Amino acid sequence: MTSRVLTVGFDLDMTLIDSRPGIHACYQALSARTGTYIDADLTITRLGPPLAEELVNWFPAEQVEAVADVYREMYPTHAIAPTPAMAGAREAIAAVREAGGRAIVVTAKYEPNAKLHLSHLGIEPDAVIGGLWAEGKAEALREYDAGIYVGDHTGDVRGARTANALSVAVATGPCDAEELREAGADVVLKDLLEFPGWLAAHQGTPL
């Protein structure tokens, strides 16, 4: 529909921010606090899914919910400052605005901590929706009528497709370009630096 306002959703971890240094530091701190071994180097190779899916590798299932609360409480102290923006993140948000659109962030991360990351980096989307993963992201994408969703994980591709949004994948996270294509991504970019040019071309092409 030509009257539809352009709304682009973005994932957060490994799409807009390189959360590996901060999450690594937070897991090391969590390990020290709980006395439980956690391989922080391993955890940051599989970012994307909800926190509980990682914690169950290190803690008994019945402890995961309580440990997740501790992790989220510690997170602002250990994870915000070390975490940089991904190359092209600010330019990607700006490109959406320059096209007259809205940029929203839809992430599996705990929403208050997601907002802290963006505020620290001076990235100001129109909305931030946390706590949604894979197909669950379609809930927010539909609510905001997002026609495009940009993410780095096959779960992001599934979320976009569930919402009938165009899936734009960036190969900056744990899933390589081939894996993203096989999952059904409509477009695969090397990184967000390629996004403004892609969006300009896409906006010039009738759907």
C-alpha cells in the first residue's frame, strides 16, 4: 500500500550493538558471584536466544529463573560501558528517518537493559520492545506495522516471516550468510554499512 508508513524493526545484539564484550564481562561476574563455572568465551559465540536458553547450560533448570534475575540486576554495572555500536548502526537508523520512516528495536533482551545500551550509545529509535524472541518478535512487528525487520540470527528471519515483513539479515552475528539465506532471509547484507544503500534502492522499487 502506498499509504503505509515505512517502519523498520531492528534486532539489538550483534545487529545494532556488539554486545560480546559486555556480556562476556557480565558472565564472568556472574560466575564469580555464584561460584559456578561459566565459559564466557563460549557464551558470546551463540548470542541471540533468550538468556534462559544459555543459563540452562550452566545451572540446574530450577535455578535458572533466579539466576537470570541476578544476571539482569548485575548487567548495567558490567555490560553497558564496554559495549560499542556495530559499524553502520547509527547510519542505518538515520537512513530510515531520512526516508520518512520509523525505526523500532525488537529484541529478546530484557527491555530496561536494552534501553540502557541505546541511551549510552546515543541511538534513539522510535520504540524499544524487549523480551521477544524468534517467532515471538512478530507480535511487536505487527503491532507497529513494520514492513522490514533487520537482524543477524535465523530466529530474526523467522520473526520477520511470521509477521509477513521483509527479512533483511546482516551477517554480523553467530549465523553466516549462507545460514541466513537457508533460513529464508529475503536480503542478506554483509553489515549495516550496506543498509542505507539497500534501503534507498528498495524504496525506489515498487513492491
